[in-house]
Amino acid sequence: MLSSGVLVTLSLSGPQLEHVCVDRTLVGRLPAGTVTDADVSGLCGSVSRLLTLLTDRLILLSFLENGQAAAVFLNRKKQDSPEAGRRTDKLSPSEIKLLSVEVGGAKLRRRVALNRLQDVALCWWSRSAEDSRTSDEHRPDLVLIGCSAAEGLQVLSPVQTEGSLLDCCFSGSHHYQLLTVEVPGGPGGLSLGSCVDSCVYEYRRGRLHRLSAARIPLPSPPVCCSRQRSDAAVLLGLQDSSVVLHDLGRGVSLHASCAFPPTLLAWHPAGAMVVVGGEQQELMCFDVGMAPLNVALVAEEVVPTATLQLTQHMSRSGGLRRLQWAAGADAGPAGPDGGPAGPDGGPAGPDTLMLVFEGGPLASLRFKLGALTGGRLGPGELLQQRLRCGQVREAVGVLQAMDWSAAPEEVYGGLSAVTNHLLKLQLSADREALLEAALGVFYAPPAPLPETLVLEYQEPVSTYARRFFHHLLRHQRFEKAFLLAVDLQDSSLFMDLHYVAADKGEVVLADAAERKANEIRAAAGAGDDDLLRGRTVPTPSSHRPGERNRTAAGASSKPPTAGRTNQRRPLSVGVPVTVSPEMLKTPTGSVGRQEDGENVSGLEEDRSGSGAVWTEERQI
């Protein structure tokens, strides 16, 4: 949709532009001359398939000259046809119905959005500094609008938010909930700048109610914002040329540096990759673990770089103004679900990014995802591709960002792939830390896992923990193996350690391992159910949220939230742990986790030095 009201439909066939349709039906029929924002999702292929059963289709508009929002209702026939959303013919004046409503506000750029049911829309705008100083309860910056072709548009609930809106959208799971990111205001209406509030509003009983607000501290004032389609995380671009990804459910933040000040953010619909754009036509790609992805244009001599300079490939004086992923994959053979097919015959994900420049032109950037990923770009596919390229640290970063509650099988598959890859390699300090971090996704998550997931996956994950134990034995990492066996509380592991340590002349350690094995057997024979229930296999649900336990995944790692409240690096280096000889001489075998979260006796942690690697080895 152009600012004049001209509707342009582009059809792509592979890398070729197949058809262009320019529709001027709405020009002269709109209540104002300059369109500032439009939601035309009812005309897009993949979205229209999702909304096939709805009878109403509309285009939602906002205007610059006056404080109005408008809706163009489309009275097309055969709305239930799968091809309805792919039509490229022009609109007919007889099949459109234009309605508008006054939403107020000064001459500002208003944003609009429509919920999935297409019965409620929102119109919002950011308050300027002058508006913040003079704001009152009669000057809203967020308006909820009821949409009905029969009853027209009506304002349901105007609201003045406490902070200046940086982003606002409908929840993907609750049709009448709004998710906002607000920059809180200080005394005199001045913006605090170094933090934002992530808020949830709900429309009920005729008005909007704020249900919750979570403050996200930032190292620099925010410039732009984008929310994952799953609503699980918020990405913020900052003035200091950096980006921060905040996981709303776990309260954990990831920080990454950009080569330029970010002004535009565009999440890939699968949620595994985000494209960051700058005003000077620069692009960078990051995975969900905030590690940069090298990109290169298809050419005879491919030279992957972290930053793609569009000015080297096209001459435009205007800056980059918008990034938008295509609603569906390009036209091609249909997949099993009726959508386009990937290289393996399955459904393909979107791979085309639309670029909008100031004053034109339109451009599209198509990503060649490759046959190994099946034409998809989800977290699982990206993790596997990282491993193929030998980028294990980045693969672990993707694994740590995955959500057990949303996709447990995919997370377990990623955990299995990473640990299998590392266990095939010679053990080193770095690989040991990576193994701990990978297993820590299950044993020491930032937030407790649901009990059902723990019961389902604790046995297969413990198999990898036992393999890690024997991997440590093979490389004579006896002290770390001892601590791991303490957490697993398996007498057979202690006996394995006893025999190996005795063969290597580690008499004190061998005796301590034998005592621990006898202690566990005695407890099992006595039927001490309370002891066994607390020490069978360490599970995430048996520990307090945010506490790092010396489990199979983190026997020497710091807590995911230790030393920082809301920010962490993508991957921290493992902390070396030593076992005091005095502890091994303890006749009662007092090695292990003490109750009530106390420190483990005789353990010393070297907390010096942690960092992250932001380099790429090969092109993905």
C-alpha cells in the first residue's frame, strides 16, 4: 500500500518478478490523501489461508492529515477459496465498503493492527516530548476500535499509556489482549530512557485493563523494537549500536553489538533469526542466541561478511525505511498443507525479505536456505547447520534460547545433537564447558520446567549425563567426574570412578568414591524414601528458580542469573572447580549438595574470566 492509497501486488516466481498489479481503485475515495500505515493482511496468501473461514476481509488504514482511521471492507465472492488471498486482479468499486472513525491525536504517524478474528483493531502512536510534558487524561495514545461491516467502526476504549509507546500489537494467543513496549516517563514528562516496560492489556467489560508490567533495564536508550511472533521475547535496538533480546518468560537478556546504529528490526516468522537494518542501508543477521550470521550475495566468488552493505549493489540516496518478511514462500509446487513446498517436498517457510527505501524503490532479498534445512529456518534447522559448520558455541547459544514448554521434542533433539557432537571429540576445557552448558538446558534452566516434562525427559537426558561422566573418566578429569556422580547419586558411577582412580594411583579419591557408593547402597537398602526422592536424578523442578545446581550439566558453572539480574552473555566459559583433599578424607563422605541452598563443603570456584565469541567460521 502506497501513501497515496495505490495498492500494489507483486508476484514472484523463484527469483523472477512474475506479475505486477497496480490498483488505483481507492485513490480519491479515502477520507485523507496520505496513508501512514495499513494492514492488508487479508490480501496476503498465507495469512488469508489462516483466515479462510472468516466472511469479512478488510484493509485497515490510518492517515497523516487528520486523526482518523478507516477500514475498507471487501465484499468478494468465494471467500473460502484457497486462491482468494492470491488474487492479483484489481478491486471493483462495487465490492468495497469504506468506513472511517475519528481517533484523535495531532498530526502524527499512527500505526494500526488487526486481531486474528478481524473484529477489533488498534490504532496507536508515540507521544512526542512536547506531548509528554503537556499530556493529560484526555489525550490518549492508544485507541481500540470495533470493526464491523454492518455496524461500522466504533471507538471501544481510548487509553493514555503511562509511558511513550515504542511498540504495540495484539497477542497471538489471546484475541483481545494487547502487548506493548513503553518507554517510562520521568518527572516533567522526560523519558527515563535507560529502561522499558513490557505491558499486557486486556479488553473486557467495555474498556482496556492493564494486567501486568515488567521492567527491562537497558544499557542505552531504545530506538526500535520488535516482538517474536510467539510473544516469548522482545528485541530492542539501542542508541549505542547494540541490540538486546529479552526473554519475557525466563527474565533473561542477551546482548550483542552491531556495526551500525539499529533502526529497523524484522523477525523471521519461524523465530530463529532476526534481520537488523540501519538508516545507511546496512543489514546484519543474528540467530536467536544473538550470534551474528554471515551473509553473502550469490556470486561466483562468495565472500561472507557479517554486514551486508546495500549501497554497494544499488544506488539510492534515500535511506532504508522498512523491512518486512513475505507472508508466505514464493510461488511453487504445493506442499502437503496446500502451501508452497520446500526442497524436500514439505512445506517451506518464508525466505523473502521486502526492503522499502525512502522515495523508492521496492526491493526483495531472497535467502537461499538450502536443501539440508528443507527450506526451513527454525531453531532446530539453524542449530543443525551451526554444527555442520563446526560452530558449536553458536549452536549451544541457539539451544539455550529454545523453549522446553513450546517445543520439547525440538529442544531435546537439539540437546542430543550438541552432546553427541561434543562427545565424539577430544575433551578440552572449552568443550567441557560447552557440554555442561548443553546439559544445563535441562538440569539448570533459568526457570523450573513443568513436572510433566521433567518426568518425560529425565531418563533420556540422564543417559547423556552418564556418557559425559565416562567421557571425563577417559580423560582423567576425576574431580569433575566425582562432583557429577554426587549429583547423579548413582552407586555404579562411584564404583567406576573407584576402580579407575585406583588404577591411576589416586588412592584418596578412590576411597572416597567407594565410601559414597556404599553410602548410597545403604540408603537404598534401608528404604530411606525421602533421601532417595531428593537424590535420585537431579531435576530442574527440585531446585529453586534461577539457582545453579552442581548437576550433570553445571557441576562447575555459575548460575544462569548469577552476577546479573536481567542480562547474560550468549555463553559463559565454564568455571574450574577443585576438590579439597580434606573433603575426600571425610569419613562420612560429606561431598554433595547441602540442604537449603548452602555452599558445598570443600569446593572452591575460580570465577575469573568469562566471555563470548562473536566470530563466524563459515557461511550458513
